[in-house]
Amino acid sequence: MREWFADLDRPVELFVALGPEETPRAGAGDADFGAEMVRLCEGLAELGEHVTCRVEEEPAGFPRFPAVSIRPDGRDTGVRYDGLPWGYELSSLVGAIVEAGREEPTLRPESLAALATLDRDLALDVFVTPT
Amino acid sequence: MLLAFRSAFASERVTATAIEANEFPRLSQELGVRAVPRIVVDGEPRWDGAVPEAEFLRRILAAT
């Protein structure tokens, strides 16, 4: 992971939003999700000088807590992870950091061309579990 | 999940949020999440499961 983060073209900020948490589904564990999120993101920030972590309590624009916004150059581009990305899902957060740190997107040219045809905003929510 | 993130980084029109289903059971129930990944476009559940990049783009753009 250190090598991936060392290759980033630009800084990436992990903006952690903390606040009241919903009672998780039985079996999700009794972890302090907010504290774990801070620990996780601070730990990731220690792995590369281009990755930083900032924590705020109940910032505007976050409907669920904890959450982390992955911000290239500190800009909010609408990429967020709601909940603690543990287990296999940690790779999604790491992948998002690596992508955010690239100047050039990694989608194929034909995919970029298709996205360029969008003439309105599009909100994608992807439900995941930490399997 | 990464395709959604990559799409959002590539386009100012697109936002992408991963939602940990077990931590937010109320929302998961509202959207009928029984399998993951469940992809929701503009608040509407669209499909479950991972698909290749070209198909992912085709489906999200068809949903607009």
C-alpha cells in the first residue's frame, strides 16, 4: 500500500464525518464505528505523505455517520463511503484513494466518452457488506 | 464499487457513495437490499451484482 500511495500524482484528503450513528443490524458487531473510522483513516494517512486525514463532527451534507469523503486536492468530488469499510471493503477505500490521487482517470476511453455524453447529474449508491 | 468511484472521479456529473448495508439497516430495508453489491441510481434500485466496465456504464447511462 505504501508503494501505491507513494505513486500518487496529487494529494488526497480523507475527510471523516462523525455524528449520531444508526443501530447496526444484529451481527454487525458492537464496534465503535466512528472511532474505528478515525483510526483507519489516520492509519492510511500515515502510509503516504500525499494522503491526509481530517475529522469533523456532523459536517453539512452527510446524511449518515460515520462516513469518509475521498477528496483529490482536498476537493469534494462526490465520492464517499458511508460506514466503516472493513474486511474486503477496505480495498474499495484504498482503490478510491489511488484513483483520487491520479491526474488521469483509469476508465477506458470509450467509458470516458460515454460519461461525457451525460447532460444531467447522476447519483450512484452502491450497497456493500464487509465480506 | 470501484467502477462507481472511478466514474465519479472521471465526471463532475456523477457522485458515488458506498453504503455499508449492515450499519444502515433502515435504508437497506427501504431499498430492499438482500444481495450485494446493490446498485441504486438516483434513488432507484437498478440491479444486484458486479458487472464489467462497459456493461456498468451502459446500465447507469440507460437509467438516466
